[in-house]
Amino acid sequence: MKNKKIYIPIIIVFGIIVSLISIYVSDFYRNRESFKENLIRFHVIANSDAPFDQALKLKVRDKILKEMDSKFKAEDIGGAREIILENRDYIKEIAMEEVKENGFNYPVNIILEEHSFPTKNYGSITLPAGNYEALRIVLGNGRGKNWWCVLFPPLCFIDIKQGLTNENTKDKLQEVLSEEEYDMINNSVQRNGELPIKLKFKVVELFEESKWKLSKIIGI
């Protein structure tokens, strides 16, 4: 009972903070799931942080994107998901061959699942932290630093061939997102009296982290 009384003021203050934050980031909370449903991330996780494992990670990434470029012609996220599932064994084979060619015998795990990502900037576009559907390539123990991009719409393929620019990023995202969803992640859009998008996403990211920490404290 005593412990609960200690946390009551904390909960009240937190409730006030929640109300204030919701005013500034209400559009994010309203739309954050809708635009995520139209994206698939690409995630390559190295065996370790050793330089040779990090170099291998990038080689596997490059080989997969090069070999899948001609196959990955999807008009919507359903088609993209179907291409991934149909070629999952082929993608694994590509990765394993690259691993072996570089003198390693790490196992390779291919997973299509939801995974948590930090905030990521692509030029004028900012994708907020959160759970996204992702094709994940795990090399060996999967304990090293990872690399990620957007597989659908196919920003990975643009990036690897010619480098992302604001225009081609904009074009691809606008093909699959509504105008409202696109504006929400576009750093160049600034409405009077609102927080900048990067700052808004950072506030939400810190807020979500604080909620998780508070729930852990109260649950003790």
C-alpha cells in the first residue's frame, strides 16, 4: 500500500505530461500505423561488430539487392510480400554463397516479421521509431551492428544503384502513401505553430520509452 502511495504523484504528473504531448503529436498518433502498413524494411544483421563481420554484412546486402533488383517489381505491398515469400529460399542461397565466398561458414536466417526500428532519416523524409514489417537477414549469431533501408517502396534498390535523392524518395513514397501520410513524414512540411517533424518524432520516441520504463517501475 505504501509503495502505491509513492507512485500516485508520479502517475498524476505523467498523466498531465501525456495530455500536453498529445496536443503536439496528435497527428502522429492518428496516422502512425496507417503509413507503416504500406512499408517493408530491409534489415541485415552482422554476426558481430568485428571489422570483417561488418564488411561481410555489406557484401551480403549488396549481393542480395543486385540479384533481386530484376525480380522485385511490385505495385503494392501485397505484391512485395508475395515476391519476398516466393524468393525467400533464393535470397537465403544468395546470402549463404556470399558468406562462403568470403571464407566463412556462418548460418544464415531469413525472416519476414515485424521488428522494432529507431528513427531513420532519408534526406527530407523521417521514418519514426516503431515496429515495421521487415525482411531480416541474420548472419551467424546476429550480434553485430545492423544495416537497414526501405525495401518497399524500393528505396534500397535506388540507393544502391544511384543514391537516394529527395525527388526519387518522394516519388516512390507518394506511390504508396496518402498525401496526409506523406506530409506527416516529410521534413520540408512545416505548419505554423507545430513542432518540426524530426523533433516531434523524437518527443514521441522518448515518450514511448518513458512509458515503458514507468510501467516496469510500477510493476516491481
